[in-house]
Amino acid sequence: MGHALIVEDDADAARMMAQLVAKEGFSAATAQSLREARRQMALQQPDVVLLDLRLPDGNGMALLDDTDLIGNSEVVFMTGHASLETSIQALRYGAADYLVKPVSARQLQSILSRVMKPSVLKDEVRLLHDDLQRSGRFGHLVGTSQPMAQIYEQIARVAGTSVSVFITGESGTGKELVARTVHDLSRRRARPFLAVNCGAISPNLIESEIFGHEKGSFTGAERQHQGFFERAHGGTLFLDEITEMPLELQVKLLRVLETGTFMRVGSTTLQETDVRVVAAANRDPAQAAAQGRFREDLLYRLNVFPLELPPLRERLEDLPLLVKHFLHEIGQREGVAKRATPEAMQRLATYRWPGNVRELRNVLQRAWVMSSGPEITDQWLPRDPSQVAGAAPVATAPAAAPAAGLAALPAAASGTVEVAIGTPLAAVERQVILATLAHYGHHKERTAAALGVSLKTLYNRLKEYGL
């Protein structure tokens, strides 16, 4: 049975919390001041300390300075409201989480269900570093380069806390793998990890998918539907391409992050949720905010701990490890092992990888299929040096270009698109997308990378065009 210390100057609130803690199988002690808390900790080392930040004899954080007393106890802040400042304080002082007062039974139950001694998390991080030295893997990630070593250090630092993480990086750099590694190293690992691509869901359905809906709330709602926030309760919700989320839904997301409550579509009943949000975008979120496509207050709320992933071209020393890893995966799946020749490795090393690690995986999959023997040569690997820069075809606008030419695709080798002055932007976008797709031989991942959009966004556009 675990032991909890409740440091709260309101005697009635402390007594109520002690009763809730007892229902979860913990013994409980209470203290109404820092002095009394220190005395209680000296008498019995608690497994978890529920610590009010405002106490009669000082700030509750002063207790964390007594490292000998805190020892191996997990600390949870209690605060009147969730804020960016509270998240930063929790991260800075190594607190496991924070509770918003008045504390609900469900909030407290969620916190106590994932109590884990800090030493356990440290041991697991140490094991991951040992595995990194042996195999070049850190959780779901592969690579030993300096840029990746910095990413691993940041993951190890933030995973055990409750703060929001915002992952940025080009398409294909592995943002979801980072989110999964953060989840697997967190106290929420026993609960669900759910990933949702905000750019891949229709704007008419995304609110229902995220928050759920009631039966009959709209045409086609034949039954009650639980959204991602309900299904991920107690775990981690990964919101990919979050800058593609409609602005009106961003307001509701901000409310969930601040209050821990939401309503299903068509309902007037508040639902509680305890979810850690990890967000991601392949575009600069600050730029999206400046352009009015992303709420600035939501950016501040999510961007407590920013994590920027390097593109593959900036960590090419990881290429041999990645190639070995992917070929091993393919070989296990297909039942036949193959290896890359030195010439193939040289060809891979000279390519700039606009689609990053995802493109490398797909290139190797195709080369594996096309190679008849046990070796993968450079025959089926990227060759065109013009693709090294990863740039999209350049659009020019000569005055004499006929508007009727919009329906025609340019030759893939030309690298240009002619557009008449005054052509609607939607038509220009369509022409550039289709021309780029033709330029890259209908390779969708490379097309998306060259255009600077997500693969899901490209698929959505092609669907709109009836392709």
C-alpha cells in the first residue's frame, strides 16, 4: 500500500482529499504548512506528495529544495488554475503532474493510478541509453548522430513530466515516433496512445472525431460516439498537423487544455478528461500564428516544451544505421534478408532526401522488391541530381500564356509551369500540384515533400481533383 502526504492549508479540503486517497488504497497524512510537511516526511517517506503552492509559511516549492526529505517521492502540484506558468514550474522543479483545484475524484484517481517512483524512470532512461550504445536505437528512434543525441536528451528530460510537447520538423522526420517514445517513457504508458492527423479529417467531421457526439446530434449520427479525448483518457493524445485544425475548433481545444473538460457535439453535459497532449507540425507554428491560421494563445499553451527534429540531410551519419534497420524490418516481414552494396550506400549518401526518413524507408522497400538477388545495388535508387535540392518546379507567369492551358500537364522534364496572369489561386495550386506529381513520376511522398505539405494534405487535394 502506498503512502500519500497532502500538504494543504485548508483543513476541510485536506480531509476530503485524504478520504479520496484512502479509497484508492493509499494511506494518507496531512500537513497545513511547510514546517508540518517536513515533520511528516521525516516520520514516513511518502510515495506521493500532493503539494499546494500557497502555504501560510511560504511557497510550496520550497519543499522541493529539501532533497534529503523529498528523496524518491513523486510530487504533484495543486493549483487554482492550469496555466503556462504552472506547466513551466512543474517542468523546472521535476514535478510529475499538477492538479487543478477544486480537485475532483476522477482527477485524483488518474494521478494516483500512475504513481511511479522517479528512480524507476531514471533506470529506464539509463537502459535506453545502454541500448543506444549497443544498437543505435532509443525507444522508437534510430540514430547516434549529435542532432539525435540532443533529441534523446530532451525526450528523457520531458517524458516523466506532464507538460505539453510541441514537435516540429519536416514531413517524414519521425514526429509520431518521438511522441510514442515520450509516451512510452512517461507515467501514462499503461494507458492509450492515440494519434490523429488534423489535416486528414474533413473539417465537417473533425470536431465529432476529437470530442465525440451524441446520438441524433446531426444527420447520420445514429449512435453516441466517443471522441479521441474520451478514448485517450489517462494517456497521450498526439495531434499531428495541428496548424491545419480549423480556427473555431482551436478555441475548444484551448478550453480543454485549460479546464480538463469538454462537451460532445449535441450535448450540454461537461465531460472530464485527463490527457497529455503532444502536438506536431511540419510548418513553423509561429509563422502560422502570424498568418492568422493558428491561434497565438493555443501556441503558447502547447509550446511549453518545443522539440525540433533535424531533417535526414543534416544527420547523414545515421544513414547506415537507418538502412540496416529498415532492411532488417523488411527482411523479417518478407522472410528474405538482403543487404545494400557499398555502391548503393554511396548513392544513398549523395541524395538530399526531401521526404526524409519516410522517403528512405519507401525507397528501400521498392529497391528490395526490384532486387532479385541478396544484394540491393544502386540500380533502383534515386539518380537524378536535380532532385537533390528537393525543390518544387518553378512557376512562371508570362503575359501571353493562354488560360486554356490550365488543364494540360507540363512535361515532367521541363521543371516549369506556365500560368496566365489573373488565374485563380485555386487553379494555380491545382496545376502546380499535378505538374509536381508528374515531375516526380507520381511518387506522392516526394511530391508532398517538394511542395512542403503533408502527405495527407496532398491526398486530400488529389481527392478534390477526382484523382
